[in-house]
Amino acid sequence: MAEHEALSFSCDPARCQVKATYRVRAGSAQQVELRFVVPIKASVSARFGTSKGSVSVTGATATRVSETLSKIPLNYPEAKRPPMFEAAVVGPLGAGLNEVSFEYVQPLGGQESQSEGSMSQFFHYGLWPLREWKRAQGFTLDFAATLTRPAPSWWQRTFGTVREMNCWFGDRETMAPPPLPLRRSQRGDVLWLEARVPLPVIPETVGCLIADDLDIDD
């Protein structure tokens, strides 16, 4: 049974290092397999406590691709749509409380504004597979997204442009995702967005947009 997830995205101008860590309680020692959709055939690492999990990455099935496209807005014509992959992670759980984590690198998508000549970048991450897990009644998600970006000066904020990041939950089926109550802070040359969210209902996705001069609700 899953009790907690810590999900983090550490982003630079081209990509994000994704890490998901789960706190899972098992009634007995067992071997488990977890499956995740990943956007590229990249190296995925996994750990079950102090043990390294076995990982294999294969092309996603047509059923999985169809499911993903119904939940994540990929703005590509079919002929140019990038392939999707599925990572299978296998490892041991001990009786009692366990920590399971996996991580990989996710490239940022991009879209150029013709009128402003600036590039907006984005990524989406699927949360809906958690709906298939047994979850504790008080299941919570700790979310963090960081962007390498020097703190903007007063001059830059007043007369220039400021690179910003904003994130949200998405749910295309119900159109009523829960709020993502972000706390924003600048620590050295890194912008931090953080939230702790109780999730009695799991939204389909979390998405983030990186662009110049975003309207941010404080």
C-alpha cells in the first residue's frame, strides 16, 4: 500500500531530471514489478531501499500509447509524434515500510512565439497509473520543481524579461483537477516551486510551463 510520493523535477534550459520516491508498506516480503511511461528510450535507474532494481525499457504498446494520448496534450501531428516507451522496474519489497525510487532524464518540449520571438518550454508527467495502486487513506504527494535561473534584478524585472516556471494538475476527463498550492522561492541561482498535497483523488497529470514573463498568481 502506497503511503506517500515525493516527485521532483530538476530542470535546466533543455531537460529535467525526474525522480519519484514512494513510501510503500507491504504485508510480507515479495518481488514486485512497476511500469511507467517514459518519453525517450533513456537510462532509468531504480532502487528498492538499499537494493538496485532491475530495469528494462521497451516501446509502449498501442493500448498504452492510446491511453497516454487521451490524457496528455501532445501537440504533434501524428507523422511527427515522437515514440513512447515503457519502463518495467522489478525489485524486492520487505515486510513493513519500504522506500522505492526511480529516476530518468526527460527532455523539454518547446514552442516558439512568432509574435514575441521567445521560446516556451513545457513537460507533462502522468500521475494516473497511481490510481491502480492501493493507497493509504492519508496518501500525500510532495511536489518540487526547480529551474536553474539566476535571481532577476530589479532592472530585469522592470525593463527586461524574466524566465518563469509555473505548474498545475491536469485532468482532461473530469476537467476538475485539484489545486496545486505552490510555494515559490529563489535559492541562489535556482527557482524553487514546492507543494504538499493530500490526494484522495489522483489527477491524471502534472504539467509545467517555462516561459518569459508568465503571469504568476502569488
